[in-house]
Amino acid sequence: MKHIAFIGLGNMGGPMAVNLQNKGFIVSAFDLSAAALEKAAAAGVRAARSAADAAHGAEAVISMLPAGKHVAALYLGDDGLFAKLPKGALVIDCSTIDAAAARQVAGAARDAGLAMLDAPVSGGTAGAAAGTLTFIVGGEAADLERARPLLEAMGKNIFHAGGAGAGQTAKICNNMLLGILMAGTAEALALGVKNGLDPKVLSDIISKSSGRNWATELYNPWPGVMDNAPASRGYAGGFMSELMLKDLGLAEETALQSHAANPLGALARNLYEEHVLQGHGQLDFSSIVKRFHTLN
């Protein structure tokens, strides 16, 4: 496969499309944002006039969209891409949506004679830019092998979680834990700072102690502790708090449907809901530290 359509050029999708282009694939892309299209085009990606234009003649379609309703609108119905793609085309949805919706879209793809994978990602905007993302894949093993060269151009780790929708379930579990860890890390740092500790020193201590986690080591929520973290650039350009709230909501819905306990996930969701309602939805999710400490 050489000709790839990429739909959705946000903070994650844009760098992913560029990595594909840089690895020798011919990428036609579309996004509703003219600025996102222009940025991708400057890196060599072909800017399409529409999703259908991007997918015309493509052997595979990759999407990275905010929510399940956007995925359904892109692929389903008489005007959706499933009605336009040739039989046997490969579709990879890297959005994070609920597993039931992923299974529904995968079923429609199968009915249309298409191969589809749900392949949400982990690794953040830094991983998207560096091409080191983790792909958590649901779908048929044979379809994953077809997709592997594409995924390897954008990521470092590829896991086959199971059948259709399994990738989404695993991703939701991961992001629920991530939301809990980030809120806990922010609370611990705020407590230390309020009692006279230097946030960098405390972060270094935690990173070498039993409280170590991804947030303290790679994505610290306190401004100035890590130069490359969103916290040190005004919480811009990362994984938005409103998207973390969405994912925590998906985890809570999944827990309710499966009669699973979800006390910490529900608490994290409540914290992020309050954070978003206070006007911080567009900021990176590490800005939850504002819930615990007033920053300059």
C-alpha cells in the first residue's frame, strides 16, 4: 500500500500523517480546519478538498477524530466513505470512542466488503511527533498484519487486544488510569509546594521512589519542571482536558454496562468535569493541577 487517506489533522493526527508521508507513503489528508490542512501541506501532505476527495483512489483510510459521532458521520450512511471505498480497502480508526460504537462501525465495514481495525493510540502529542506511539488494536489478526507497515511508520509498540472494539476497551482502561494518575500527581505536587518543597526536587524524589509514574517522569504537570511538557508552555498543544473528560466518561459508561466498580475513575471524572466547567477544557489535561494550586 502506498496511497493513504488521513482524516483528522489535530494535535495527534497532524504529526501522524506527516510521519506517514516522511516514511514514503503518499498521503492525502482532510480536516475541517484550514490551518491544520495548511500545516500538513507544508510538510508535504496533499491537502484534499473533502474526506471523499482524500479517500479517492486510496488503498487505506486512517481517521483520528474527537468522538464516536464524528466517526459514524465520516463512514456511515449514503454519503459516508464506506459507500465510496473499493471492496477490500483497509480502514483504521485511531479515534478513542466507545467499544459498542466501534463494533457497530466495524460491522458496517464488513457488510461493505471492507477490512476495519479500531486502533486508538497512547503516547501523547510528543509520541505522535516522534513516531513512537503505542497502537492498541481491535479487529482481525490478518487485517492487523496488512496494517502493520502503516502503524510502524507512526508508532513503536503495536498490541492486538482482540476482536472489533477490544482496542477501544483497552484504551479506555488505560486512559482512566492516566486520568487518575495525573490528578493524583497534581495533588501530591501541590501538597508539597504548599509545604515549602521545590516541585522539581519533589518530582525527582517521586520518580525514584514508589510513587513513580508516567506523569512525574515524562509529562510533569507543574510549570517549569520539564521544558518539553505542556505545563511549561501554558498547557497548550497537548491532550485537551475536555478529551480526558470524554474518555473518563466512556470508562464510567463501560463500568456501568459491565457492572464493574469504578470509584476512582468516577472521582477523576468529577474533577475533570469541574475543571472543564471552569473554562479549562482546551488546556492540556495536566492543567488539572490548577484544581489543587493557584499558579502564577
